[in-house]
Amino acid sequence: MAAGNLSLSEKYRPRMFRDFIGKADAVRYLSTQVQESRGRSVLLHGPMGCGKSSLGEVYAAGLLCTAATERPCRLESCPSCSALMYGTHLNLAHFEYGRTSDEEFADRINADVRSETFGNGHFVVLIDRAELLSNQAFDILHGQMKRPSERVTFILCAIDKDAISREASALFYPLAVRPPGFLEAIEYVNSISSREGMLLDAESAEVLADLGRSSFVELGLTLEVLSANGEITASAILDYYVSGEAAAYVDLVAQGAPFEEQLSLLEGWQCPESEKIRRTGEYLSRLFDVRHGVSFASLRQLGREAKFSGAISRHSDMLRQHPRALANRMLQIWDPEPFAGPTTLLRKASEFDALFRSAAPGVKNPDVTIAGWQAADRRTRDYRAAEARESKAPAPSQAETATEVTSLTLDEAKKLWHGASFMVQVYGALLNTRIEIRHGSFVPRPAKRPEQVVTDFLRELRIFVNRVKVDANAELHTIYVHRTDKNGGLVTMIFAHLPSCKRNVSGWIQAFFCRRASAASVHEALSVDAVDESESFERHLKLIRSACTGLMPIKPEHQVFLRRTRIPAMQCRPLGPKRTPQRVGLSRWIDSEAQAVASEDLQVLHVLEDPTADACSGWEMKEFAYRKRIVDERLRLEAAAQERIDAGITLAAVKVQWRNSRALREVGRPGFS
């Protein structure tokens, strides 16, 4: 598992040119530019997760480094590399993902591009996801490129090279950054598994390299997930890529089972309709990659796995008839949609069944076959018409919604409270920020559904905070609650721990929504109450109590919760009808999965499960201090193991011993005291 909050791909992100695996041509060109102090402006282009941003960052660091030999040196004694490490270098302008207003872009380009304050005499402008810049921004960039100040280097990283203005791209030296090849993927997998003490044999490494080499990020994530689940074997890797409920469903359809039987299987999945659609589409895309993208060695391994061999053979029969068109149509059917309700799932399942029926080989009775096609076509048309009526249906009246659940459930409230408590126990972080989004007040209304806007916002907020936070080890944590206002509009309340940052986060939040709606409507729709990170535990309690005010004081079980958490009953109010699949949510570092991982060091405590404990005493702070000593000891043992000659074996033994000794670590912990 990755240490701290970093994924494996981030933990082992290249920091110097020699750290890159593959990319020989690009590394050779950029390192030569650095060593000869030229600094040619470049356009790095290629798929996501293949190393463009890492190359751009190392190139920028090399141009700014003042070392006499290898650059970048990445030494803390180097003023330039030290400033880059803490994100404070005055000669680097880094635009995150190209998402910035044209005004800000113009101001920073025009003002900063002539600033040569310290370092190696260079000023570097690094633009990630450059294809997202507007045409006006490209015109500004083109103007600067035609009249460059001396020793100014522009680095553009883009997924889609063709999205870059032709006039602007002509001024950059293009460097293609491709996904890892088979041998490069094996080298990357073996490198990470060795450093992490994972036991991985040659055959397993080959299978993983074949199936996951769409990007380095995919390879690292797969290793992380499989390691957490147990041994990393060829069988486990295949199971990860080509199995599960989606596999059973697709097999059932391919076998020509009755449509009612197919629906029965789908209804048995314990997840929302949107998740069923996502899982099926993901399985199909991975299945096609397995069948048509792997090496002969891995196909031999697949052949030894009977269940996969049968599945691939069945689907290959279909693909051989019209391989590209049929595969594209399958993926198109199961492509996620902005809103997926029960009828959407039925319509997609009907289209999928009809597609298999039309492609099925060996037709013996044409009349029966044609009748089946016609029936499937009528069924799909009916579902599509019902889906259209649902999308145009008026909002339910007050009488119709009277029986809907209008309050938090006790489980939802406990999820929120325990998530906030876990945040303090494990990270020592306190809630300090409240953001309220009134989606119905935006003009014009965003094209995406409100819950999707929230998802995009929280994702991009995390990216921004990671770029500008003062403490590299600090993390953004968020808790959200959806409620419905009196007009039926959705309101999202977000409660967050926002670490100290070098830039104005409130201003960034305003700018994010101003790019999607008018500034006047954003003023009405958005409120941000952010305070300094050092705010007190009382502020933390106030915010988590606000998140839980959707309980109903008239319910006895809710009364117990309110009394123990000291939430005044008069502050509680209904949240309104449930309009989203999930009414509450926790960010990934404090959710149930994160709590399970943290319990490997020390069992996470849930205060509401102990009827005698004081939920508001601040006991979590003592737990954090105790847990920190435990985690520091584990890291010390792992670091010592990694220095040995037999690092992989020793580290694996250390991890086994650590798991087996958890009971000893429970002795003497402060608990709820």
C-alpha cells in the first residue's frame, strides 16, 4: 500500500530525468536542453497517465536548478530545488489543468513572464491540460511566444495535440509521450513491487503489464488494490480485470437467456442503477482489451483459466463477425448518462439484448428470429418513450412527497459524525470551512446535474489545494449533505478541513462557479465560510453538528443521537425529499475504506457505539497523538527493512509481523478518556 495519502504512482513519481522508465527520446531531448542551458519551449502530448506532467515538471526543475552538474539536483541545499519542493519558486508559473479565467491568464503571463528574480536565470510557464485553454488564452500565449523575453520557457502538456491552436503549436517543439510499452510496464511493475515489498512472480508481472499498460497510473492503482486484497497472482489479476457481477450478466445475455432472466440478475445487484451501467461498460471495455490487446504469453495464461477462456471464446464469436462496429456499439449502449433511473437501465438492457440477438450466429428458424428482433425493437421503443416521459414529468406536489423520507436516517448521521471523528483521530485535522451551494440560483443552469457539478467541484478543489497547500503532508477532507429548499431546488452543504494554502481558496471557489454561470447568480447561489486552519475543536464540533441537523427530534432513536452529540432540537429541520442517489458523503481519505485501512495500525474508534462515552469531549486529539507514535514506529521499521540487501523479503516479514501484533498496540491507548 502507498504510504500516507499518496497513490503508488504519485509516491514514485519521477523527480529526475534518470527516474523515467522509457520515454528515451523525450528524456534525451529535454535533458540536453537543460544541460546546455537552452530551454526550448515544448509541447508534450499523449494520453492521460503516461508521464507528460512529470516530464514537464522535471524539465522545469532542471531549467531553474543552479547545480553545477546534474540538473535538477533535487537537494534541499539547492535554493531553487528547495523552493520548488515547497511550491514557492518565484520563477515558475504553473497553471493547473488549464482551468483559469482569461483575465487571470493574461495578467499572470504579462506580469510574470519578465520576472527573473533568482534561480538559473530562467522563467518557466508550465500549463497542464493545455487543450482546455480558451481561444482567447491561446491568442495571448501566441502573442507572448512571438515576442518572448530572453530565457523564458513555455511548457505545454496536452492530451489532444489537435486541440492546441495551430498558430501557437507551431512555436513549440512537439514531443510525443506514449503509454508504457510491454517491457516498460514490466519494469515499472517490478520496480514498484520491489520497493513496496510485494511478492510478484514473473508470470504475474507479465499478465499485469499486458492488461494494465494503458498508463502508469493504471498499473500503480492495480498493484495497490491487489496488494490490499491479498497475494498478487496471475489468477487474481485476471479476476480483477475480467470478472464480477457484470461478467455474469454479459455471459447470460450472450447465451441468449430470456430477457426477464437478464433483468432478474441486474435487479440483484446491490448498487444504484448508475453504478450498474458504469460497471457493465467498464467490464466490456476491459474484456475487449484482454481479448485483442495482450501478448501471446498472457493468452496462454488466459487459456489455463477455464472460466476466462470460456467467456472470451463466447464473446469472440460475436466480435469476429463485425469486430469494430459491434464492440463500439456495445460500449455506446453502456456509456454513462447524466441521469440514470430504473427506466434508463431497462432501456440499455433491452438494447444490449437486441444487439446480441441480431449478431447471434447459426440462425435455424428465420421466422422465429425475425419475430424476436421485432419484439425486442418494440420493447426498446416503449422503454425509450417511458424514459422521455419521466424526464418531462413535473416535480411532485407537496401532497405527493408527504410520504417521502425528509430527514437524515440514523445511519447517515452516524456516518457523518464518525467520518469527522476519524479525521481527527488519524490526521489530527479539524473541520474549519463551510460551503453552501444553492443550485437552483445559478443562471444559466449548468448543463450537468447538480450532484455531478458537486463531484467536479470537489475533484478540482482537491487538485487546486494539492498545488498550493503550505504543508505537503496536509490533505483536504470533505463531508457533504444534500437537502431540498422550499421551492424544490437542491442545496448542497459541504463541511471541510481546508489546510493552509499559499493562495486564496475562497477566490478560486468563486472563480470555479463563475466559469459556469453569471457572476451575479454565483453571488446569490454560493456562500463560503472559511477560517484559518488553526481554528478550535469547538468550531469543528459546530460544523459537524450543522451537518447532522437533518434528524427528526420526534423519533426516539434520533433523540438519543441529538442528546449525546449536544445538538439542540430546535436547530433541526427537515432536509426535504431525497433528490439524489446519495444524500450524504465523505471524501475518500475519511470514508469506510480509509477507516478499514487505518484499522490495520490501530482499530478506529466509533464513539457512538459506546453508550457511556462522551462524544464531544475531544478525546480524538489524544488518540491522534497515540496513533502518530504507532505509525511513526511502523514507518521506521519499514525504512530499516528497505535498507537491507534482502529488502523485499524483510519488508514482507515486517508487514506480516505488524499485522499480527495489533492487539499489543491496543494496550495503553487513551480511548474515550
